[in-house]
Amino acid sequence: MAKHLVIVESPAKAKTIENYLGKEYQVVSSNGHIRDLIKGNNAIDVPSGFLPTYEVTPGKERIVDQLKKMARTADCVYLASDDDREGESISWHLKEALELNEEKIKRIVFREITKSSILNALHQPRTIDLDLVYSQQARRVLDRLVGYDLSPLLWKKIKPGLSAGRVQSVAVRMVVERERVIDTFQATVSFALTAFFRLTTGQLLKAGTKFQTELEALHFLEQCKNAAFSIKELDKKGLKRSPSPPFITSTLQQEASRKLGYSVSRTMVLAQQLYETGKISYMRTDSLHLSEEAIQQITQEVSTIYGTEYVQTRNYKTKSTSAQEAHEAIRPTNFAARIASENRDEQRLYELIWSRAMASQMADAQIEKTVATIEVSTTDQTLIATGEVLTFEGFLKAYARDKEEKDEEEKLDEETTGMLPPLQLGQPLHLDKMTARERFSNPPPRYTEATLVRDLEEREIGRPSTYAPIISTIQKRGYVKLESREGFARTYTLLTLQEQEIQKQQLTEVVRAEKKKLFPTDIAAVVNDFLVKHFSDVTDYSFTAQVEQKLDKIARGDTVWNQMLAEFYGDFYPKIQATTGVDRSAVNYTRVLGKDPENQSTLLVRLGKYGPLVQWGVEEDGVAPRFAGLRSNQRMETISLAEALDLFKLPRTIGVYETLPLVANIGRFGPYIKHGTLFYSIGKQEDPFTIDEAKAIALIEAKRKADAEKLIKAFPEDPDMQILNGRWGAYIKKGKKNVRIPKDVTDPKQLSFEACVALLEKKESMPAKDKRK
């Protein structure tokens, strides 16, 4: 019988660890946190020093009872939750909830789930670090106080159901402010000139320069009509490119997004699975440190796979002042293992982690860069051709770096950079053609999940364990939407010099297409403005970072946890009280768009009960107001009068089908076609403003066909009762009541009316919890 009980957070981790230990050890899982603050406003006793009241998390009572029984019969209980503040807090709550004797428990920590690491941890137990527990408790209490005080205020002043949080509100502010910069951005124009020279060898040499105006570019092209071109200078120099450090949480999330297309939350789920099966080290870390053992493993693998000349060991210094250098960067536990999982997504993430960690201890890439300056006989203006040759791959053998965003300068460089053909000083060049293309500067890019994490980390807002929940929360709360949007058409000028003639063309390009970007909603803008105005501390970037630093001080034992809370709450709570008197009309966003040209009725945009809307007509106009909801890609801050007027083109009659009119409109649940008394959802594939009669009829017929295939059996005894084919199999429907047909019924058509009634009555007689099952 097992003498020692080891408690971890997850079943997967328990299974992996149990394989490493003998029969004297029983490894079980708590399935994450087992206790949390009680619901409601009474969870924190502020006058008593912010004393929290905890309860066993609903649904975890059975687990707690089972762990108590196991703990009573064990000689020793090892608390083996993760080696961070969250893990320390889980261990402390286990001790409290299971009523464990201090002498009976041992706290063990490890940064990877390997046999040697687990055995070492068992031989080096310690007590629970209360400073880490208090730091986590302070964070939890602080977030509860902010959320429970701010959220009801938002319900009263803006809209029911809203929420605010200490870190999530700062993240929302970043997205809102970025969107406003984009809205007000004024593009600057330049002309990128590219010359194409045909060499005697048949090879093509590209060179370029840049002009600020079309007139300057045109003047240069005129000068080049009868000009002679030759190589004026050749400059060669060696460059080196160094590898990036191994992954920390934020950089893994960013790179997995860029290279693999994974969301932040998806990346963390996959990394958690790799960690729990012992394939990688702990994935919530902000330390760039690698252990000596890991560096030795890497050195051996690099030598074996690529050769000793590719080895170059490095020690990376972590920038963050709060990083725990005793922790390690994210890395494989065994570098000789190239296959970590049969799951394709897990394997791809593992390969990314493996190659990045390997590259971090590899030699610099050596590059020979050549810059050719081309002389133009008719002007002092020169052209530049740049080429790069990789003379030694170095770390690029294992891990190729790339850039996420490219500005106009980089795009111009790409056009004139490549591997240059052999060139000589004074070599004459024959101009094939020359183009000058109008270019427009771009606003800062919208945030992706990954770049938002990057900026949060740079501002020292949040910690490795909080990035994914922050991104997830602001989307679930409806403050931010992750969307892909089509670009828009833009006209540009192209000047071409060829065979001594200059041609000017007006061409069109599609620009600013967005793929998986974060867009703020109108609610986000209104809430953000309210919080910035009345609670500047909560949304201030530096203040939020300072709170994180104070939490770090608690973790180090330099600050008393409830003293830190008292300092924060002493400033925060009076602002809550002062803001309760703010009139709701002063908070809600309202913008007058102008007058309807036909009847001079006023149009304005504002926030309604169900979201942003345009109002046509006000009391002063003497007309009954009409309302229209904004389209998905429209915002209160940027919608124009013309766009608002278009919204009132709905409902519109688009034709007739079976003697009944077809009417397109948008309702609370989205766009639809009304045919008689029936409604047919349009979905995302069509636009209610442009859908025509033929498409509407096709949509109705497709729905009828789907409904016909769905019907298995109807009953003359009760027209309201049917047997239908559903997503999870056949079921009985009567009005709003549904009941699944038992699996032992092989042919639902054979069910009688009486049998269906009996099944419905049986469900009605069940307790509520069984109905849910």
C-alpha cells in the first residue's frame, strides 16, 4: 500500500509522474484550484485588513473528500503543484482545505517532468512559501475589489452585463487607442523608383532610390532618357546575424501565432500538454536562463547534427526586473527526442521550441553584403543596388528568423535586394526600363493577439500566467473582436520609362486587408473613455506596471500584502463613491451626424440597449424617431452621414415569391429575409442591402429542403409533436420541449405517439440535474 501521497494539479501530469515513482507513492490530481473566494460582495472583509473568505469551488466537493481520505492514511503528503505563485497558492489551499498537519506535508517543485527532476525534487522538499501565497492572494483580492466595485458602476452608467478588471481594462485601452490612431492617420506619399538593367550575361540587375513627389520622380526619369549608366562604387562588408534567445511565455505565444497560426490560448493549451507529458520544461516563465545540463545537451546535439563549427554557447540576460532567474526558458527536456507527440499541433509546437532552443546555442550567421552605387551621366543622383550572400548559415540551419511587419522602406529594400550578379567598377549598364511607383505610408498595424501580448510584456503589465486569460477575457466580454476583414481599393500612379518614352498610368491595388486582427467594439470605446476619465489609475500603463512590481515585492517578502492593498484601496474607493453621482447621459456616447437632405431630420449615433444604433429624427424635428443598428464593420466614432442614411434603406422589398413579398432586413439576431410570416436567416454569405430576388428564393428553398430532411415523423394526433433528425441524433420535439430518443431505439420512425408522450413525461418527472445530463 502507498505510504506517500503526491498531489498535482492535472490528471495528465499525475499519470506521467506516477510512471517515475515506485509503489510507495500514490500520485493524484486536484484538477486545478479547489478553493476560491466566495461569491458576492462579502468575500473581502476590508475593515479587518482585507481578510478573504474562501469556499470549496462548487463541483470540487467530491474531489476534496477523496483527497482528505487519502491524506489521512498517508505517512507523508507531497504538494507538487507548479513552481510559480499560482502553484504555491494551490498548495496552500490544499493544505487548508484538507486540514493537513504542518509536519505531515512537504512542498516539492520542479521545472520539468522528467524522472531525474522528480526524484531530485523529492530529495529537496521545502515548506510552503507564504510570501508567494500572499502575493497571489493580493492579486486575487485586488482584482475582486476592482471588478466588483467597477462592474456594477458600468451597469448603471453604460449597459447591464459589462465588466471591468485591473489588467483587462488596460489591454482594452491599448486596442482602443491603437484604433483611434489608425482612424486619424494621414498617409504621406512618396515615389519608389526601380531601375532594371540587362547585363551582357542576360542577368537582370535591380537598383533603386526614392523621391518625395511625383514631380521629382518625373524630372529624374526625363534626365535618364539619354543617360549612360555605370558602376561607380562597389562596397563589400561582412555582417553577422545572431540567434534569438530561447522562448519565454510571451515570445512563444508571438512566434506560434506568426509561424503556426495558433491563438494565444491554443498555444498555451498545447504547451501545457507537452509539459504534463514531460516533453518540455515549464511553459509559464519570463526567464531566458538555461541550465548547464540543458546547454550541454544542446551542444552535443548541435555537434552531432550540424558539426562542432556550429556550436557557440551563450548566456542570455533577462530584461524584466521581475523575472525569476532560478527558472528556465522554455525548452525540450530531451534534445535528442525529435518526436514529442502524435498530435500534429503539439508536434509542430514542439519542433518550434526545439529549434529555437537549439539555435540559441549556435554560431552567428555570416553574411557578405554588397552595395553597388550606379552613376547616372546626366545627374548627380545615383541608384543603389544591394545584395546579400550567406557565407555561413550558422544558427539559420536550425531556425530561420523572419519579421512580422514590414514598412514601406523595407518593401522598397526587398525590391532592390537579392543576390547580385558579378559586377566590376566602371562596368557600363544597359537600362531595360525604369519605374516610379507611388507609395503611401501606413498607419501602425492593428493588434494581433501576439502583438498585444508583446506590448503588454514591454510595458510590464501582467505576467506569463496572465497573458492568455487577458486576451481571452476581453474577447468574451465583447470589448474586442478577432476578425479578418477585406481591404479597400486604392488608386496609385505608375511612371514607366522604356525605350526613351515615359508613360503614366493610374492603377488600382487592394490594401489594408486584415487577417486575424483585434478590433475594439463601440462598447469598449465608451467604457474605456469612462474609466480613463474617472479612474485614471486603473487604466494608466505605468500605474498598472507599478502594481505588478508591488506584487513582486510581496513575493520577495519586502512588502506586507494587505498594506499594499490598503494603499491602493484608499485612493480607489473614494473615486467609486464620487462617480456614483455622474449622470448616465454624460457617460453615453452620442454624436450628431447631420441632417437628412430630403426632410432635414436630424441623424445621430448613440449606444442603445442592444448596442450601437443610428437614430433618425429627434423631438425637435417633430417626427417619430426611427432606429437602425450599425453593420458589423461600422463604428460610432467613424460612421458618416451617408453611411447612416443607407441603414434606413431597410427593410426593403426585393421581389415576390409564391404571391408573397420578399423583404430583407436586419433584426436583433442578424440579417434575414421575411416571407409571409416566416423568417429566414441570411447569414454572413449575403448582404441584406444587396441581396436580390433570385438569391433570396434560393435561400428559402434550401431551408425548406433542409427542414424536410430533418423531419422523420409527424403525428396527426398532435401536429405540435414531431420526431426530428438533430445534430446529435434523432429527438422528439413538442413545442419548446425536446427529449432525446434512447440509443436502443434503432428506427425512430417506428415509435408510436403513445411512446413519444411517455418519453416526454418521463423527462418532465426527472430532477433538474438529471434533465441537464
